[in-house]
Amino acid sequence: MMKNNADQGAGLPPAENAVTQEYLSYLKAVRGISDRTIEAYRKDLAHFVNYCANLCLNPEALSVRELRGFIADQSAEGAAAVSVNRALSSIRGFYRWLVRFGRRQDNPCSTLRNLKSPQSLPSFLWEPEMARFAVLPETAGILWPARDKALILTMYSAGLRISELVSLSLPKLEPGLGGGRVIGKGNKERFVFFSDEARDALAVYLPERQNRIKADKKNPVDKLFVNRNGGAISVPGVRWIITKYAERSGLGKHIHPHSLRHSFATHLVNSGCDVRVVQELLGHASISTTQRYTHVDIERLKKVYAKAHPHG
């Protein structure tokens, strides 16, 4: 197990920190990785570098055996398999960078496999539940009803990530509010579509938005969704809004912003939409990421079978 080191604390040794910082700077400047993802990598690498420092190991020169020791240590400390695998993903990228730029000859992660973890189905709402949740702002009597209904329906009907929702700007919208362009993971732009309900809700919200925003000609607010003070809404702000309505919903489910994206994908797959089309609409780089929504449909079919079949 990893030994404590009072001198190291939570900080990184300056020389080693410089190497990981250089890598993170490369990801941001060259690869265009988002700030949120960079911060996740930073935390994983900080934990890894401190592990190495406590054992007097050089992170740049670890062998595959020593990396397996790191994995074993994390598991012994009670880390979940998904957390260990996420850390491994960050470390793999770090070593790929070292090899690419000639700072070491081999990648010690090349033969490492992820830990097996239980496959959990994504949190989502069935169609009737989503319909109830979408109109909740009309009756809940909290926050900003017109904005919140438009926000929920836009996020759901376009299958947006929370970061994509907050970055959605007026200049990127289509005339008639049929859809718009968003920047997804890897700084990739894609076109998304808005449902009739979302367009109607946006048409009600936009005049109210105009009355709230600050008239600053030097720094005009062009983001579609704004807070009550007229500034661009933040990621924590969206989470807070969804949480408030989840508490009022009475649905008995853990509803978070990504649940709306999961619901969008699940409903498309259940309606027979080709999984590759869903992949394009979600902006997934890999089809395997999208295919988990087919498992949701299988689970639904199992329940229908068990209820309908005489021997179910």
C-alpha cells in the first residue's frame, strides 16, 4: 500500500509537476481538450505522481510491473474499478505523449488492461416521465419558468451535454429555431435539432431573456441561456436548476442533467432509430459508447416479456 509522506502532502514535486503540466498544456493548446477534461486529467496525474514520489519512483520511467503495483494499490485502498480505469486512461495518454516526443522508447501501458467493472445502465426517464418533467416549470412555481422549460426541452430534444448547452449561442442558432451548432468533445462541431416543443418554449423564453440581459455593447451576452441577473448561465447553474425540478418531480429517480441526454438516446433507440444515426446525433467518437443504449431497450423488452408471457 502507498505510504504516507508528511513532506509531500497533497502537492507535487516541482520537477515532476513540470512534466505533467507540460503534458496538460499540450492537451489544451494542441489537442483542444476542454478545461473540464483537463482538470480531470490533472487530478488523476497528481494522484499518480504522488504515489510515485512516496515510493521514490520516477513517473517518466516506470515499468509495466510498477504500473501494475499502482493499480493493485488503488484497488487495495478501495477505489472503484471505474475510478482506477479512469486514472489508467489519463496515465496512458501521458505515456503516449512521452513516446511521441521521444522522452522514452516504449509505452509501459501497452499491455495493461482495464479492470472489469459492473455495467450499469444510464439514468434516464421513460417517455411519459420525460413529458411530465419537461412541463414541470409551468406548475412548480419556482426559479424562472419560461427559461427552465426551454432549457429542459432544448437539452432533451437535442441530446446535449451540459457543457454544450451552456456554450450554445444565439449566432449559432438556425433561423426559425429548428436547431443549431454546438461544440462537443475534442472541439468538434456538430448540428443538433430542436423539437417543436423546444422551439415553442424558446419562442416564449427569448423575449424574457432580452429583458434580462445587460446592455453592454463592449461585451454583449450572446449565450442562449442566461441566469436571472442576465449573465451567461454556468454548468453548476444548470445542475442546480435540474436538481430543483428533480426534487419537485416526485418521480423517485436520480435525475441529473445527463439524464436528459440519456433519455434522448434511449427514446431514439427504442423507436427503432439506427444506432449509427444516434451516434452522429450524440457526437460520440465510438459506436461502442452509443451501443449501451441498445441494452436499455433489451431490459425494457425483458420486463414486457415477463409481464405478458404466461410463463414469464
